[in-house]
Amino acid sequence: MHEVSIALGMIDELTRLARENNAKKITNVKLRIGKLSGIVTDSLIFAFDAIKPEFPILASALISIEEVPLVYECRKCGKAFETDNLSFTSCPVCESYSLKLVSGEEQYIENLEVET
Ligand SMILES: [Zn+2]
């Protein structure tokens, strides 16, 4: 499962952030995950919950994920639009395929609450 390696990478980063902040415990973690990242958010939460007991600093952390919609902006007419179509998207107004990705590739830790 792809999400296990992503969870492990995030746990590495979380552990580092906790040390930098002299935290004893991480209590809440908020992630932002874009639709285009290819991450299945339920699987990521499952993987995270399965792994966290091995990391005392994270053992009681609650994880929440904010899914970021896939948004493109048309280079031709400037229309910005949201879509669920991960491939071959065209502008709903002028049907151009010349699109700029506005959001949807996010994959990062947005917020962290700790106990010191
Ligand atoms: Zn357009």
C-alpha cells in the first residue's frame, strides 16, 4: 500500500517538528491532500493509525485530512473551474486543453498541535 510509505514519511517529519518545538506529545495533526496527489485519504488515515503506536510521541495523535479539490485555470479564456476528472480535462467554456493547475497537488502537514 502506497499510503504506508507516505504515512512513514510524514511521521518522520512530524517527529522532527516535535523535537524542534520541544514537544513531548503530538495531539493533533492536520494534513492537506490534493485530489491529484493520488493518495486515498481513508487509506492514509488507516496507515497512520496502524503505525503510530510504534512512535510514543505520536501514539495519541488524532489525524485529520482536508482534501483539496482539483482546480484548473484556462490559459485561453481565464476561467477557473473545479473538476473530478483526473485526465484529459478541457475548459468548460472554450474547450481549450491549455490549462494551468491551480490546486490539487498538495501533500503537506498544514497544522500541528503539541503538548510540551
Ligand atoms: Zn477556456
